[in-house]
Amino acid sequence: MAEADDELAREQERLDETYAAFDGALRRLVGRNTREIGVDEFADEAIERMRRERIRVYTEASGPLYFGRIDPDGRDPLYIGRHVVVDAHNKVLVSNWRAPAAEPFYAATAHDPHGIALRADEADHLTEAIVEDITRRRVGEMRQIIATITPEQYGMIREDPTPALVIQGGPGTGKTAVGLHRAAWLLYANPALAREGVLIVGPNRTFIRYIAQVLPSLGEQSVEQREIDALISRPHREISESRELATLKGSGRMAVVLERLLWSRLRTPEDEVIVRVGNGRARIAAGDVIALQAAARERTRTYQAARMRFRDALAEQLAGSAGRPTVRGAPLSNEDIISAVR
């Protein structure tokens, strides 16, 4: 009990220190007049915008200053929160949850501890405010999940930027929350995104109201959040249909109909096929293309899988039978041909 009391006292001392540093930083920001720095008009204006933004982040932040702690092997504990907090000597008291230093808090497991000896959820023994913030029910708006992100969710949030990332799951599995926190992480990791503009699109206004406060509470105000109807100049015209037709569209039979439609679009060539690759050409006989189509269809169950198999096989056939065709003397790789037949 004595050891537990000592640990609680140390945690309370750290919490008091963090709040004092936070309040001190806010006072310095509010009391500072950047217009009198005297560098030049444009620099002063930029610095003033940064000051106002930092004040906004500090004053609009919701919940406790930190919600977790990790103890790296042989180093001081690191506390994890929504925003970074430093003391007057620029010592980091709280790390932003999106910073690389905070990664072990989310990614560490028993099998891969990521170099930490202890991972603690501060809701176990700190103030009632922290407990309430982490355990509160969803009432009226979506809550943050930064205190309870799982390693699997963290992997999706930290996924490298791609043209499209699809997050799938059943109802209530956290798809929307992961998507919003991924947007927050991307804005943190790529500040240029805020200048280019980020748009969150929802199915309706009720959904947008439900998620509206997640990103602002994480310090991201530059994101536009709109329902899909707001993106079009004319409202969608409703088309009435019979109950029988609506029932058919929603039934499993539609999957069979759509599958047949896809396969019916398949065409077989009558003559030699010539594929342009850059400034060069690769050729394949019509019979070979038909054979590749048939083989792909026999070995797969879906149209998309057959399409991908056919594309890869066609690229190999073109590269092999044509003796590695060239463009201006440069040999073409399979990747070049795959791009051409895509």
C-alpha cells in the first residue's frame, strides 16, 4: 500500500507540474504582443497567426492534458496526450499522440514491446476527470478514441498516404473513428495538406453533426466537413419505383445478375492484338488472348480476380513471345507492359 501511495503521489505531482506548465504557456501566449517584434510586416503577421492558432488549440482542447504513459527501458517515463506540453525550460512533459515518440503506446504488444517496460492507461489511478473522459458514453456526438486505439487501428491510422485506403468492418467496429483520426495524423505528418485543403464527406447532415467535434478537439480546424448533398448544385431527383423492383435490387439475386452482366461484357479479339508501350509495340495472336481469358476464368471465382490474373498473364506472354520488346533501344519490363494493358 505504501508503494502504491508513493506512486500515486508522484503521478499527482507530475499532473500538477503539467497543468502549471500548460497554464504558464497559455499566459505567455495571451500576454505576448507579436506586433512589436519588429522583423517586418509580413513576418510579424505570420507570427501573430501562429500565436492565435496556438491559443485556440490550448483553449479549445477537450479532456485531460494526458491519458497514457510509457516507460522506455532505461529512460524517464513519457506521457501521451492530445497536444504537446513543455515547461519553461522547453522540457517535454507531454508528447503529442501523433508524434513518433508516442508510437509504442499504441503499437507495443506482449510479443513486440517496442523497447518499453511499462505501458499504463492513466485512467486507472488519476483524477475523476480523466476517468470520465475516457469512459464516457457516446451522447450526441462521436467521442475521440486516442486513449484506446488498438495496434490494428493504429496501423491503419499511420498507413502511408495512398490514392485510396479502404477501411472495412461491421457496424460499431470503429471505421469512422479510425478514418477521422487518420485525417488528424495525416495533417500532423504532412502540414502541406492543411494549405491544400482537406474535405470530409458524410452521407447526411446528421452524420456530420455527429462527427463534427472530433477533429477540432484534436487541434485540427482546417478541415471542411460537408454532407454529400452540399457538393452538388442541384438536388438529386428521386425516382419512384415499385416495391417489387426495390425488393429485387436489395436481394441476393442482384449479385447473380451483376455477375452475369460483367462476364457478358467480355470480348474476344478476332485479329492479332497490338499493345502500345511508350513509343513501341508488342504483339500477341488472337488465339493466345482467348486462351489466356479462358485460363483466367477457369482458375478464379470472381470477375475482378480473373481480370487481374489475365492482365498479369498477358504481360508475361507479351514480354516472352516478343523477345522483350524495346522502346528506343531500352528493354521493356513486365511492369511497363502491365501499365500498358491496365
